[in-house]
Amino acid sequence: MSEKHPGPLVVEGKLADAERLKLESNYLRGTIKEDLQDGLTGGFKGDNFLLIRFHGMYQQDDRDIRAERAEQKLEPRHAMMLRCRLPGGIITTQQWRAIDKFAEDKTIYGSIRLTNRQTFQFHGILKKNVKPAHEMLHEVGLDALATANDVNRNVLCTSNPVESELHQEAYEWAKKLSEHLLPRTRAYAEIWWDQEKVATTDEEPILGATYLPRKFKTTVVVPPQNDVDLHANDMNFIAIAKDGKLVGFNLLVGGGLSIEHGNKATYARTASEFGYIPLEHTLAVAEAVVTTQRDWGNRTDRKNAKTKYTLERVGVDVFKAEVERRAGIKFEPIRPYEFTGRGDRIGWVKGIDDKWHLTLFIENGRILDYPGRPLKTGLLEIAKIHKGDFRLTANQNLIVAGVPASEKAKIEKLAKDHGLMNAVKPQRENSMACVAFPTCPLAMAEAERFLPQFVTKVEDVMEKHHVGEENIVLRVTGCPNGCGRAMLAEIGLVGKAPGRYNLHIGGNRIGTRIPRMYRENITEPEILASIDELVGRWSKEREENEGFGDFTIRAGIIRPVLDPARDLWD
């Protein structure tokens, strides 16, 4: 990646309309409070449609019935998706019981969706239940502030229940980073919790009056597991330990996966190494990265507004030097670190604290009572008796954490009785999809509903070629915006149109290489035919322990993406 200074620090030109919206919003208040009283529409009007995203919500509608409602001259069935702020993914069982009840009583679908942002979402909240949703979260010590739009979003942290002391330290930093980078406006508390407006002038010392140019994502990573897919994120703190204690972080900046079909000015990018910092500089450096992106990010074109594009435009060295200047530090050389995988360890593992941790595989993260598999009821029953906490993972799974040996059998029985511990093959455990249809307005193709049966067909291909007990990191995303992290997969499907996907191959198991498009705009049978051919070759020609993605590069089937800003689309 370019280390020169190829472009201006600030992009001049007509500002994107989102900048006007933020400036005129009165620090994210808009007229949301008044809009809540309007019963003539199930949605939010004007700027409020986008402003509610700063409050953790997206307005959606059921696309399966959109045409039918249009024929009946009805507006779409608007409902909100609400995403909780849950740094590091840790939630108490008391909190879980509250969100279970809300999902059951106050949402259209009755489900809880675990996301690869290490939190949960409600889908299908009607407008009349939006304020009660925020009030319920507040009552149990949670909120949805800054989980969407142009702010630092939910901070991820490696789910590592084995090294419990190191994980706890890393988790505490994830919380500190989340709190430090939150919006300071009182708008959220005023609108959703009915707190009094404070007479003082609003200030946003870190985010600024118009907030960030685009969304911003942060992780805390504990090697050797890259389960948070750090290269999908703007700012990443890799934990460096000495004698089992956290001593500092390696900082990597500028990852991101979103692209636009056919737009060569957009590309996925892995994060660049900046250097090592001792713990005491963590918050100052985080603030410096965010404010540099705030001031230098492109506010004229939202498709080129993320940190990855700023780095490419101004040069990594220039950006890094500005972070050093603002934080008043000098980066030390990167300390050694290594990743060996990024999947969750399904089943029981024992921590160094002699407690047990049960990682439950939740396909697509969708928690609902299915026929013969009452997952939602099962987790509620566990939450009623478990004295530890739950940990949501960035792979859409759930860990029942901190189980004493005396409670292990009881927890396991509940999990098995409710279909939460069904045996699945490694391929299914290492496959993931975004939500897509019917609720995501950006979806071009199916993802969540497509994945389970598609994985079964891939498993059949694997069995045919005698690699049925192995796995390929497989991701499906319904559009090119990157939520399913397909652009860090060994096999990535990116939705192009209903029933059609671009097939990307050549990523690696540890998530440090972008895959390249292998075939464009193809159907499921065509995808499976390609996978059949490629897996057949992999099973016969691979070297010892060689992953599928690495094999496709070594065998010359696909060229590696070495400099995505310049050769991703070649």
C-alpha cells in the first residue's frame, strides 16, 4: 500500500447532504420526539429517517409483502430494527431475560438476532413500541446509542473464555474505548429516557458538530484468535501480553470491506500497522485516530468517506504522523503477534480460573423457537439459573460463561433438551451470512435464509471429495456493503441480484487477505459447480495443512490481492 502523500489532506467540494442533515439536527435531536407522536404513518419522516440511526435504529419494512401492500394502496409495513450497544459482547442473564420478554411481547417476529458486531438486534419494532424498547434497555443498564451511522460503533473484543484474566483486561479496554468515543449530546437521554434538557450548550469535543464523515468501527483483539475479523474495522488494538498480563497494544488502522458493484473507486482493504503503544496511551491514541479521520475524511462523497480511503489518499505515513502529533506520542515498532484462527470453539472449554464455558452454535445468530428446536426458550431457561454471564461472539454465537463444575451438567441438559447442542459439521460452524431479505432495504439477494440449505449442499461436495470433516471459511452477504464479511472469506458470495452472486475466492483462514472475484453474477448451481471443481482440486493437490484459500493462490487459480486500492478490480 502506498506510503507516499498522493492527495490533499482535506477534500474540497460540495458537501454530501448528510453533512447538512447532521449540522441542522441540533446535535442529533431533529424532530424525532415530535415524530413519535405522529400516528398517521408507521415510519419516521424527513431527516428523522436517517437521524434515528444515531440512536441505534434503522427503519425497515417487510419486502416480502411490499408489492402486496402497494397494490392495496397501503404504505409499506414500517418497523424498526434496533441494535444494542454491548462492548465486548458481555450481557448479564438478568439483561437477557428482559430482552427475551421484549422480543416476545413487542416485536413482529419474536426473535433475537445475534450480529457479527457482537451484539443483538431486535427486528420488527412498530413505531409505538420504539420508546418502550429504549426504556427497557435503560432499566437494565443498556442503551442503543451510537450503534449506527457516522460515529464509533459497538466496540468488539475477542471472545476468549480460556485466558480469563487477559480477556477481562482486554474487555475492560473495549468498554473504556466505547465510553470515551461516545457522542456527548444529551439528545438520546432527552428523547428516550425523558431526561430534562440541560441549559448548557452541547459540545462534541471528539466527534465534532457534524460527527464523523462515515461509520467507524473499533476492535480489541487477543491473539491467537482473530474472531473479530480485525481487517474489517477502522481501528484495531491487538493485545500484547507479558507473563499473562496485558502491557500494551499494537495499533492497526484502516480496514474495511464495503464496496459498490462496478465502482472501481471503492474497494475492500486490510488495516495498516501503525506501531505499538503502552496501555497508558490507549485512549489518547484512539482519540487522535478518530479526530484525524474526522478532520481529513471525505465529506463530499460518502462512498469514499471511510478511514481506508483517507489513508490511501493522504498516505499511511502522513496519517500516522498526525496521530502521533495529536496524541503526543511516538509509536514503537510493532510487537510480534500471530493469528492461528478466527472460529469459535464450539462446546465446553475450561478456563484458567477452573470455570467452564459453553459456546453454543447459533446458525445465522437467529434466536427463535423453531419446531423441535426451541432455542429461545432454552436460552431463557439457562438464563433463569445461570449465575455467570452470556458472551455474544463476533461469529454470531453465544457463550454461557463462568459455569462452575457443579452446574455444568444442569446447563448441558437444558442446552441439549432445547436443541442448542445439536452436532454440526465444521463447515457449518465456519459459515456466516448477513440478514438480507426480507428486512434489509439494501439487500440485492438472499443471505440468512439462503445459507442453511446452501451449506448442506457444500457439505455434500466436501463429503464427495473426502474432506467432510474439514472446513472452508464461507460467508454470504446480500449486497456489497460487507455486513456478512464475505470480503474476508476463503469463499465469499456477494449478492448481485435475486438468486445471483459474485463468487470471490482466495482469502485465508486467519482473515488477513482480501479474496478476489472469481466469477461474476452467477446462480447457485453455477456456484456449486465451481466449488465442486475447486474443492476436488484442493483435496487432491494441497500441501499438508494447506487451507482452501491458500491453495487457490499457490495453485495459480486466482491472483492474490496485494494492493486492493489498485488491483482488486483487475
